[in-house]
Amino acid sequence: MLECAFTKDLMEAGLDEAGRGCIAGPVVAAAVILPKDFFHPLLNDSKQLTEKDRMELRPIVEAAALAYSVTFIDNKVIDEINILKASFRAMHECVDKLALKPELLLIDGNRFPAYFGISHQCIVKGDSKFASIAAASILAKTYRDEYMMQIAADFPEYDWATNKGYPTPAHKRVTMSNGQTPFHRLTFKIKAPKLKSVKI
């Protein structure tokens, strides 16, 4: 069961990102400040939920949040500064855009460059431990998935509506045969999928 908050008194913002391991599309971060008593039985790490559950939760989170924000960093910037720095930039920009200034940032992961004037706490697998981080993971994931489904229409052979830009074997194969699109991360090396050995 998720913890409602890390502290009793501080205004906390949970932060998470989606798309860090993709070979195409943006990385998307979200920041969410929830009421201390917020609870929803479905709320969990977005990776543990179905797409239907994530989409059901998104408007609930947005309606309940004291403040929230979402930031996209595109593939061109990712190529310029690398994916880790792009993820951190997206999170910092999310904090910039919040309507309320949090007193503590709860970060999903094990490192984070300090945001000036606000303390932070890194929490490994935080999206499965704290409600605000789980809520941020849902916003980041659903907004990114929607974007990938929109651009999929112009490049149907890459099947982004299904793989969302992640390096599935089929996505890697079509990228190696057809080439990279304007949405691919050019600095990400794409290796041929390994063939499964068959015992005879």
C-alpha cells in the first residue's frame, strides 16, 4: 500500500518521468502535489497498471491535485545533452511550472541534481511507495503515450501506437531496415534483436 506522504507537515511534490529507455520520442516528466489524505485504491506505479486504469486515474489525479505539471523534452534535445540530463531538465521544468511552490521534492530514482531552494529526497522505486510519485508516474506515462499515438499516424510502419517508442524487437528491426525518423534519438545505438536458439 502506498504511503500518503514522506513528511507530516511539508508540502511535497512527487516527480517521475516516462520514456527514458525509448529509442524514439520525447522523455516526459510530471510533478504532482497531492493532499496529504489523498487515497485511491487503483493508484500505483504506472508500470503496474493497465492502460485503461491509467487513463481512468489521470483525471482523478488532476482533479484532486493541489498542483501538477507535465513537461516534454524532445528527441533533439535528448541527443544534444543526453537522456539523463534531459530527464533531470524535464523534472526541473515541472517544478518551475507548478502553481504552488513545494517544500520537498520526492524523486523516483537514486539521484537528482538539486533544485535551487527546495530540498529533495531520492527514493528507489518511489513510484510504488509514495502516492505523489505514483501520481506523477501516471501523468508522465499517459501524456507521453498519447503523444506517441498521435505521431504514429505519420509513421505507421514503426507501430508507435503499440510500442510507444520502446526498443521492441519489431521496432528495432523496422528501424534498421527503414532508417530513423525525425522522432528517433540518433545517439541511441540500435542493435539487431537476438535470435532465439531452437533446440532440435
